[in-house]
Amino acid sequence: MVSFAISNELRARLERGGPILALTGAGVSAESGLATFRGPGGMWEGRDPMELATPQAFAADPETVWRFYDWRRKQAAEAAPNPAHVAFAALEQGRDSFRLVTQNVDGLHERAGNRDVLRLHGSLWRLRCLGDCEEHDNLELDLGPLPPRCACGALLRPAVVWFGEPLDPAVLHRAEQFAEEADLVIVAGTSALVYPAAALPEIARLAGAYVVEVNPETTPLSERADVHIAGSAGAVLPRLVEVAGIA
Ligand code: BJW
């Protein structure tokens, strides 16, 4: 049982029904057993992300990159949403003006029940053809020999956003709009290092939002947020939902 104080301002903003924006990162899925990217025990410990998460890495060695993503798909399929995911789903169901923006590609927010998830960095469960075919959903756990190919013969890649690639402009624009409209921003489980996602809390703060960070560790955001709650998302989020008056 984690104990943390809820400031009067945070309580007031949770209770008053204004627009809430949640920005989530890999730490929110940590309690589902999925490794985060950075730090001790992270997926990138001892690995160079530039050899796995760039279009150049894929062009040079699609099989190695696909082995990484194939493993990630299998891990994600075996994982189940945790109390933090369930809490975000309850916020969406209990509030008209709740918006969820995630950097996660694992699909656990959707599996917890969130219907309107803005995915900044794409999805492990969508594939994109390097030819001209449409991007499509794919939930299969056996993709056959790696790297998989489209029916047209071209290589398929995971529809995720790698370093140096632009985010979908429409998705980013919506996220920035949510940030400007938000009364309260809950930033959970992200190292707040990767842009443009990391700029969203600052956009919101400058537009008048109250920013609360939920992370057992400090990040570059911690000093600028109004409150840093040093706890795990799975322990803190259910309590915030309770304070918001959502059963
Ligand atoms: C818990 C917990 C628990 C643990 N509870 N918490 C401005 C300044 C500097 C650089 C840039 C800039 N603008 C752009 C850049 C370059 C670059 C960038 O940001 N680099 C920085 C790293 C320096 N950005 C880009 O390249 C982006 N593209 C772009 O800007 O394009 C511009 C362009 C325009 C026009 C034409 C061309 C280009 C794209 C970024 C894409 C990021 N992609 C990845 C991989 C996705 C696919 C995959 O999943 O493999 O996204 S990288 C990786 O990092 C992944 C994540 O979504 C992202 C963020 O990581 P996250 O979620 O924060 O995880 P961690 O591991 O870092 O942190 C976990 C946290 O959880 C920790 O803090 C823990 O303490 C905490 N925690 N347990 C709560 N129980």
C-alpha cells in the first residue's frame, strides 16, 4: 500500500469535471510485466536503440529488427492490463472530457477498455507495407518467416514511429489541442525524454493546466510539473479515480 498526499489543488481539479488529459508511457505497462525502454532492466539496456528503432536500422537488417518486434508482440499478447490501465479506462467512461494520449504501442489501454486512444508512436498490432498498400491491423502471433512480406511482395514493417520519423501530423495536432484545452494533465510512466511527446505537458502548463507527474523516479519534467507523485501508476491511478468521484 503506497501512501501519498493529494494536494488541495489536485483534488479540486479532479472533482470539478474539467477536461483531463492523460499522457502515458512505458512505465504504465511495467506492472503488466512489460519492460520499459530506458534504465536498469529496460529493453535497451546494453543495446543501441539506433540499431533497432530507426528506419536506417530496418533498411540495413530487417530480420533483426523484426525479431525484436516479434518478441515484443508476443510479450504484449501474454500481458494483461493492470490497475493503472483499468483506472484510465474508468476515467474515460466516467468523464465526457477525458482524453488519453499514449506513447505506448502495446495495445493494453485498448484492452482495458479505452475506446479513444490517441497513439503517438503507432501500434505493434498494425503493419505497413513498404510498397503502396494500405496500413492494416494484424493480431497474428505467427507471422511466418521474418521479415514478413505483403501479398504484393514488398517488405512489411511494424507501424510504429521510429527515431527521426515524423509523428502522424493529424494525431500530433489533436494531442496538442487536447493539451491546450486541458484543465488537468496526468503524466504517467514516461521518462519525458522523447519529443514531441515530452512537449505536451509544457504546452498544457503554459495554457493554464495543472500538471501532475506519476513516476517512482524523477524525470526532466519533475521540476516543471505542479506535483510529482513518487509512486507506481498501478497504485496511484486508482486513488486518483476515487478522488475524481468515479466508482
Ligand atoms: C514507471 C513505473 C511504474 C517505471 N509506474 N512509472 C527536441 C529535442 C531533442 C530531440 C528531439 C526534439 N524533437 C525531436 C527530437 C528527436 C527525437 C527525440 O526525441 N530524441 C530524444 C531521445 C533526444 N524524436 C524523434 O525522432 C521523433 N520524431 C520527430 O521528432 O520527427 C520530426 C520530423 C519531422 C518531419 C520529418 C521528419 C522528422 C520520433 C520519436 C519516436 C520514438 N519512438 C520510440 C519507439 C517506438 C516503437 C517501439 O515501441 O519500439 O517510442 S522510442 C521509445 O521512447 C518509444 C517510447 O514511446 C518513447 C518514450 O519512452 P517512455 O515511454 O518514456 O519509456 P522510458 O523507458 O523512457 O521511461 C519509462 C518511465 O517509466 C521511467 O521514467 C520509469 O521511472 C517509469 N516507470 N515503472 C510509473 N510502475
